[in-house]
Amino acid sequence: MVFAKSILDNSDVGTHRSRRVKLSNKGRYGVRAIFDIAFHSAGKATQIKDISRRQAIPPRFLEQIFQDLKRAGLVTSKRGPRGGYALAMDPDDIRLGDIVRALEGPILLAGNDGSGDADETSRVVTETVFSELSDNIEACFDAVTIQDLCNRGDAHGVRRAPPRRYVYSI
């Protein structure tokens, strides 16, 4: 173990710690949009303009995100004045991993890196580690549900949007 410590160069560790693996805006906005429907509308139909206003997400980008979420079966849509997007299932049944996979595809650190001349043993070892890390990251995303986010919102005192009131006049 002493040998390994002397070989490793830790002089640049501080510069690497500030860099984080980032989820794309599409994935982050998708989670926020689903959370918004669950938290502010109890999973009922919510218009994009309302989500856009509360979450500061461009409405056109939300339209694209909701099309992917609808294809994945996470939301449904309803047309008309009381229309919008609603959760297709209970917030307890929607995991962050479901949303991320619907918008980003599989969560993978491993893949073909094009190193055809690389030592096969080294490649197998590193790809195995990256595959295991991918599984662990995916498990972390799958461990959190939208209901968990709603509970955190309540615990942090996030104010819920007031219910929509309709005024009918004849």
C-alpha cells in the first residue's frame, strides 16, 4: 500500500473535487416538472404555463420534456380549458430514475470507448468497475420517489400553490 501512495499524484485533487458529474437540464427540468404537478396540483392536470412560471423553465422546452414523459407513461395529457399534464400514477410509484431514463436514456458510465488497441485485461477491469458504478448510481436515482420530494417540500416549508378556482358567469 505504501508503494501505491508514492505513485499516485494527488497534487491536482482540489481541482477535480469542484467538478461534478451533471445531469442535463432536460433531466433536471423533468424531475422539477413532475414534482411540480405532484406537489402543487396533487397529481391532477396542470398547464405548462403554470409549471413554467413556478419552476422558471421555458414553456417550449417543457413541451418537449412532457412529450418524452408521456411516451414513457409517466404523465397523461388532457385538452381543453381544464387540461394540461397529470401524473399517470401515484407519486409513490414514480422514481427519479424513471424520469431520468425517460429523458436521458440509460444511466451508463461504461461503454465502448473506441480503444481497440488497449490491453484487454485492463479494459475488462475498468469497464466492470464503470458498469458497477452505473448500477449504483441508477440505484440511487431509483431510491427516491416523487412522493419523497413532496415530503421534503413540506418539511422545508415550500408553499403549495392555491387551488385553482373557476368563476362561472351567465
